[in-house]
Amino acid sequence: MEPRDERDLPEVVAEILIEQHAMREDIAALRREMGEQIGGLRGDVVGLRQDLQTGLDNLAQTFNSMTNAILDAMNRGNDRYNSSDQQIKQLDTRVTKLENPDAA
């Protein structure tokens, strides 16, 4: 036969209960820490969403500004074309009058 530990049953049970209590405290601490980390991650996600929305808003504003600049440039070009067209028509009329004074 093997020699048995001389400790009595209440001592063993007390040691098991002490270990069980320590494990429960460790588990509770881990749960609190995980809860804090999850809360922090949620805050990070909210911050990232806000950053993303801000970036998208800035992108949309930049796109609108670029579109407006292009339209303004096109309108100025069109205005110059119309002005040149009117000048050409006026010069054509003058040339026609100079070439045929009777036609006027």
C-alpha cells in the first residue's frame, strides 16, 4: 500500500474552497478586463465610423468643388466662343458691306 497524506478531509475541502474562490476572483477580473477592452473597442469603432464619415464628407465636398470648377471653366470657354462668334459675324457683315456697298 501507498502512504497516504496525513491531512484530514476538512483541511482538503478548505484548500479546495480557497482555490475555487481565487479562481472565481480571477475569472471575474478577466471578465471585467474583457468588458473594458470591448468597451474600448466599441469606442474605437465609433471613432473610426466618425472618421470615415468625415472623410467621405470631405471627399464629396472636394468632388463638388472640382465639378463646379470644371463647369465654371466650361462656361467661361463657352462665353468666349459666343463672344468670338459674334465678333466674327460683325466682321463678316462689315466685309460684306465693304465688298458690296450697294447690298447694304
